[in-house]
Amino acid sequence: MSSNTSTIFQSTINNFLDTKHTVREFKEVELIQNAVEIHSNNFLDFIDGILKSPLWIQWDFQNNPLKQLALDLAAEIDRLSTLHPEPAFHSRRHFMDVCMMLSYLLMQQERWCDQSQLTSPWYACKEEKWLLLIAAISHDLGHPGLINKKPYELEKGSLDLLDTFLSQSMHLEIGISDVLGQISPWILATDHAYYKALLEKVSKESRSHVDCMSMLLVEADLASSVLPNHGFTLAQRLAEEWRINYPEKSMALTTHAGYLQFLKSLSFVSPQSIEARIPQALQITLSTHP
Ligand SMILES: [Zn+2]
């Protein structure tokens, strides 16, 4: 990365991931996403950039092994991209979107200070924030651009690749089974076939912490797709990804009606998304697509 590009990129990230401004206009979020896409040459630079933001520096802790793991995973994803062509949607650009939106959602917690929120099943503690970031980085690891033929097929594939990477890398001190044990249910929850079931579970008073953390990752996975301008662009990338193997699904998504149908199936319910006004973004997008 040239030093000029890298300065623009870092100041964009620093400006966005700063607890002094927890809520942004949607247009601003989209401009930042565009700037990040243009100015980050690879995934490692991107992850390195967000970890240098005021937000992630504030969330770092002594002897945090998950920081180096995040960087090493990003480098591995860059390496894999030189071996296999990336799908049009499930590419490093999507991984960046998910990491950005996850950071943005978690940043909303900075305004929670009363005890009732801190004991809420929706509250992510410091270590969980880092584990959610690891999950955001790796949730679509090795995605082939296909749709699941059986439940959790691609998500299990990503977890297998992550397991192999952890076993072969220098991260044995973290406790591979601990990391995988915590993030596996979150990553499995990104299988969209189970979205409605998860939504029902977290809408109940008896919602569990693991389901809430899963929903946070799922909402970060989906949030960029509901933004008024960026959302339709992303839908077109997914249509391109499906063009050869699923021509009918692909065609449907290229129309505003198909995109609207997808939007109408979504509902953002976490307190973090509500604070970030993602439900309002969804409503605006629904009202602006004919
Ligand atoms: Zn995803």
C-alpha cells in the first residue's frame, strides 16, 4: 500500500471506529465502506488498520492472543485468494463489511453503563468481542460461491478450514478447542436457512447468551445489505455469484422486487442494532425501492 493510500485508509477507519461518535448517518457508513474498499489492497492491511483504530486499541487486553490470530487469519485469507478465484459476493470485500459492521454494532455497547445492560444476554464482554471478530473474519472461509445442499454445509466447511489452520499454526497457546467451541455455534448460525428460527429464539424473554451472540454475528453479516445504496450493489454481486449455477435465483435478485423480498424477511432486533438504527436503515431502503 502506498503511504498516501495507507494514511487515507487509516484516518477513515480511525474516524469511524471511535467511541466519540457512536451513531452515524447511513450515507456516512456507506461512504466509509466505499473508501475502505478502494483504499485497502488486501485483507491483512484492513485487519491491521481496524486493530489500530481507537476502538480496538481500547478493547485490547494484556497478552491478548486473539489479536495476532486475527492478523494471521487475514494473511491466510489473502494467501487463499491467490490460489482460488474469489466469488463475486463472498470475497474479502464481504469479510471487510462484516468486520466493519460488527465493530460498529459492538461500539454501541460503549454507551451502556447500567448494570441491567451489563448482565443482559446481549452484552459481549471484552474477550467475546475479539472472538466475534475472529468469527467475522472466518465465517465464510473458503466459500465456494455455492448454496448449501444440506444444513450448515458451507459453514462446517469454514469451521474445518479454521480448525486446520489453528492446528497447523503457532496459536496452540490459545486453546483451539476453546476458540472453536465458542465460535462454532455463532458461525453455524450464519446459515440463512435457520435465520427465522434464531429470530424467534432471541425474541423470547428466555433468550440464551449463545443465541444472542450468534444473532450479533448474523446481523453484522446482513447489515450492509440493507443500507440504502450499498445494499442493492451487494445484492447485484450475489446475483453475479449465482449467475452460472443458480440462474433463476440470480435473475430474481437482479430485480428490485427480488431484493425487496429478501429485505422484507429481515428484522434487526439486537439492542446494538437498534442503537445503531439499522432497523431505520432497513425501513428507508424498503421505502426507496419501487
Ligand atoms: Zn457472510
